[in-house]
Amino acid sequence: MNRPSSQPANATRVAPPLEGPRVYPARPSDVYLFGTCVLDVFFPSAGMDAIRLLEREGIRVHFPQAQSCCGQPAYTSGYTEEARAVARAQLALFAGEWPLVVPSGSCAGMFRHHYRELFRDEPETLALVEALAERTFELAEFLLEVCKVRLEDGGAPVKVALHTSCSARREMGTHLHGRALLAQLSGVERVDHDHESECCGFGGSFSVRMPDISGAMVRDKAAALKGSGAAEVVSADCGCLLNINGCLEKQGDALRGEHLASFLLRRTSAASRGGAK
Amino acid sequence: MSDVAHAPAQPIAFKRNAREALADPQLRRNFRGAMDFLMDKRRSQFPDGDELERLRAFGNRVRARALSKLPELLERLDARLSRNGVKVHWAETVDEANAIVHRIVEQHAAKKIIKGKSMVSEEMEMNHYLGDRGVDCLESDMGEFIVQLRAEKPAHIIMPAIHLNAGQVAQLFHDKLEVDYTEDVDRLIQIGRETLRRNFFEADIGVSGVNFAIAETGTLLLVENEGNGRMSTTVPPVHIAVTGIEKVVENLRDVIPLLSLLTRSATGQAITTYVNMISGPRKADELDGPQEVHLVLLDNGRSQAFADGELRQTLNCIRCGACMNHCPVYTRIGGHAYGTVYPGPIGKIVTPHMLGLDATRDLPTASSMCGACGEVCPVKIPIPSLLRRLREEAVRAPAAAPQHVRGQGAKYSRKETMVWKAWRTLNTSPALYRAALYAGTRLRALMPAHIGPWTDHRSAPKPAARTLHELAREHLGDQ
């Protein structure tokens, strides 16, 4: 296949779904929000923006104050027991029937796929895990497929690059949901960037265990984003944002990535909006 | 598995190798360009995503079924090949495999061997072993021939010389083969072929690998594009095939989906130029083919992977190389940095069984767990899950039982274990967690500008003024 030279390389590889196509429920009255630890400390306003987006759709949001981390850092580092203990603590907090909305594909993937692995030898817990996996949604997917939002853009015309995290893309299958949300914004032109489907190099502990390789990856990602002609960068995962923004700042570049929730709320708060309520 | 105690091995200097590779702009350009090309080629072969997924699921089932009766299939393969007149040898270690090959060499007083492409022979370091014993081994695959001239190892399991561009090959041929310098790729290939052609007829023995060993018919199937595989296996009077024990499949029907997945995933070809099916030596009424055919079945750690239900999936691999073509780490550091015969994602999960987790301790951690490898694997090996499992084995307390992987516990550190225990306490004690985050955000001004390797390539992250826990509590109340 010959690619026209103007088109970015490897931009739109869509990962195959891990399971069959997902059936989405009707819009609920209440949801849980899992804030994620990275967002908690570094991007709390993105969490608040997610809450406001959901509230705007007429949904009551519950944020159990006892929540902490999903357990992924220990899990991917091979400290399975520690991950299981932390996962168990979270499980207890989301035992009701409301959907669990997570403003991160990575942590959502942990709830939806990896908790099954963690508790595979505990049949009783596994039943809870399966039930939670069924009602765990990444934020973009929830807004689009469950809330069926209709966004009305109130912002000035702008070119935007969307970075999708690997877990959003491959574990949650939400690569195209972020695109569809941006496409609803009339003033937003989404531009592809070079090797868009490639990892930004974060990978949690990978970024400190293999700093040279991770650094090379994030520098390439920053260069691709800068080269895309986008004035703004959006992602629905704060791990990637922490990594990409850190690199852009180190390079003295003014470009910064913003969480999708913050971007969507900002673009639509001036105009009237809201789906079929 | 060997009863011999595993002597602790020196770890491969992966991080140093990676650093050197990253500093080589030519190498980075060569790999990026080549991997982009291969990704596009593969994609063009699978325009229908649903069909691809059905085929991958099919391929996975075929491999899983073959592995579920691996011992039985190997016995059947041995019996059938023997009936076909092929001599079958079993080797637990690379030393045993080399000794077997050397015995055959001595029986024929062979001085010269021509080789088709074989990664198992690389595993054995056969060229080196036989070279030390006065036997000349010449690689006949163009890529292998090039890396052999450079005294290098293959940089990729399918395209051994993918790390080089035409200019580098031109210079190599000019220096080593004493031909005029030319960057014309067709001419370079012609030069290589002329050199190789003579050797096919002078060789006493031909050596090849095997893509699929078919138990039902006793057939060794070999795919290739240059015809060198067919020459190596038919022209010399003796043919020795070497392969890993996992390459056996039940019957010819099983080969069809696997073959289709292999060539399309590897080089983006619907089928290779040559598909060789070897079922025995020359028969009395036949005019060509070798008079003697041998198969060496090598274990080399594979039965360790086989013994564990999860790690067994490693052996699904049909060696297409798609995982490395799509790997952002491999693309940046190339194949040599891994310091192993099998580089890239598959190398990270298969090599610990061959060399032990102590020698390969850095390999499972050299992944951002992005999942690109698992996404494209034609037989659906869950490579990221297996990497995670190997990480778990690597940090397990050394005395812990049972022993799943040789060299387990190689990355165990009391200090790191304590850190994770503290992390667990923090994240299972809500009040403590909130207090810690409260302190972290209030002391944000004290955040150091340099925090370990993170800030080599990034500025230090700055905590927000207040946590989401606080903001949400204000907005939603205490829930």
C-alpha cells in the first residue's frame, strides 16, 4: 500500500475489540465516578469537569471519598498481591448498581479487564468483579453511547490533535468515541498526527525504569503533535498528559495537552447544549 | 527441563545497548522507515477487520490444540518421518543439538555447509560451533548473508539485515566481495546471488529451519522468497533441518490458516514465492533431492514454558515478526540492543525460558505495555499479559516456591518490596491516602525540579493546589 506523502504515517489503526461489540444501557439516574490517582493530584479540574459534564446530562454523580488508586501501578510492576489488596478496597466502594464512569481508559481497563485476572481464584469476589466490569465505562464512551450527548460548540475555530491512550484504544475500544465527540463541535477541526496510534512512552513505571526509551518515545510524540498543525492537544488519559506535557514544557514549547472533559466543557459552556433529557 | 542446576547468569546489558542504539540517528531512521513499510504491507493484506479477527481466532485455536497434545504429536511426527526415511534427533539443549549436527558432519566428512534461514540455528550458534571445528557454514538467505559478512547477528527474525540501508550494503559488498561500489539494489542482489550460487553446488550439507512440521504426513514445510531454501534443501547430498519442538501441527489442514496468517502478517504477502514441503529423502526412482534428511528437534527451555498453562501461550508463536514491526520500543532501538536471538516483544517472552530470567531480567520491563504486539499477533498471544507475568516472576522472593521460570526472583529487591507494601497501606487506608494527597498538594512549591530519570526528558510534574477529593467533596458533599 503506497501512502501519499502528505498523510501522516500509521494514524488511524483501530484496534480490534477484545470482546464482541458492547451493548450500552439506557441513561441512568446516578453514576459513580472513579477519579484516578493521577488525576486526583495533577488534574483535579479535569475530574470536576467530568462531573459537570455528567450533571449537565441530568445525572447525579457519586464520588466515594474512600477511593484511591485502581491498583494498576503495582499490577503492571508484578506486585500482584499488593495490587489485589488495593483493588479489593475499591471494589467495596462501587457495589451498587450504578455505572462506574472513569475519566481514563487506562484505569477503566483495569476495572473492566484486569480485575478479572486478579480475582480469578476467588469465585465470590469474581462475581462482583464481573458485575462491575459490565457497568464500567470510560468517560468519552459513556458520554457518547449512554448519554448520547449533543454538543453545541461555542468556541472559536481551532485545530485539535487527539491523543488516545493505548489502553483506551486497545482495552476499552474507545479510540473512535473521542473523535466522535470532537466531531460534534462545529468549530473544531481534528487533525491527524504522525504515528497517532503509537504509544506516547508513558507506561507508568516504564517511564522511570527505561527512561531513555521512554524519553525517545515521548519526544517523538511531542514532535508529531507539534508537526500536526494543531493549536490544541486533547487526550482522555492523564498519564499520557503528564508525560506529553512534561516533555513539551521541558522543550520550552507553549503547547499543552488538556483532558478531553475540560476541553469539551470549555467549548460548550458558552452555548446552550444538552441531549434528549 | 534440565536437572542441572541453573548457574546464575550475567544479565544482558540491555539498557546500555538501548542507549547506544538511541544515539544512532541512522539506525533510528532505518528502523522507522522499514517498520512503517512493513506495517503498511500487513495492513494492505487485511482490508477486512472482521475477517482478520476470525482468522486470528482460528489460528489461535489451531495452535492451542496442537500444544494441548504436543507430546503425542511429536511422537507421531517422529514415527511418520522415520517411516518416510527421515532421521529424527531430539535435543534438550543447544549443546546437544550442535553435537548431533556435528556427528552428522563427521559421518560425511563434510567441510562445507550451506544454510537456508533458520532462527533455531541462530539459537544454537551453529555457525560458530561448527566454525570452531573447521567446518565452513555459509548463509544463503540474502539478509543472513549480509549480516554474516558483517559478523553480526540478525536484527529481525524475518528480515535479518533490516537495520541496514542500501548504501551500507553497497559499502559492505565493495569491502568484502571486492566489487565496484553500487547502491543499485537489483545489482547488489545480483552480486550476492552470484557469490551464493557457486556455494550451493560446493556444499556437502544443506541446513534449513522449519516453519511447520506436520505430524500426520511427516512433512517439513518451509516458506521463503529467494529460492535459497529450496536450493539448500535439495542440492547438497545431505539435508539437516533444525526446529523447535513447538513447530509441530497436527495435519495439513491446520497449516492452511497458519500459513495465510504467517505470510500476510510477516511480509504482507498473500503467499511466499516458495513453499517447500519436504517429506523425505530422494527415492530410488527420483532424479534429485538429498540422499539423506535429518530433523533435529530442539527444546532449549520450551518445555518450561509448556509446563505452565499461561506461559505455554508463548509457544503459539509462528515467528512472523509482526509484533516487532509494530513495537514502539523495537522501532526505536532495533534488534541488536536486545542482545538475544529473538528480539522485540516475542523475544522478551520467549528468551527468559531459554536463558533464564536472571540473564534477561531487564527484558520484561522494557515495555510500556502499549499492547500493539498483542493487537497484531496472528495467533493471539497475549504478549502484554505474559510480560506482566514474567515481571511477577522476576520480583518474586528468590526462595519462593514453586519455581515457574529459571532465574525467577532475579529482580527481587527488599527495598522495592517495602515500597510497594507502603503503597498498598496508603491506598487501602482512605484517611491516610487523603492526608498524603493533601500534604502533597499543599507542599507543591517544594516539588523538586529534578526527580530521577523522569526529568531527563520532561519537566517535573506539579501537583494541583487542591485534590479532586477535596473539590468533589465541596461540590457533592461527603459521600
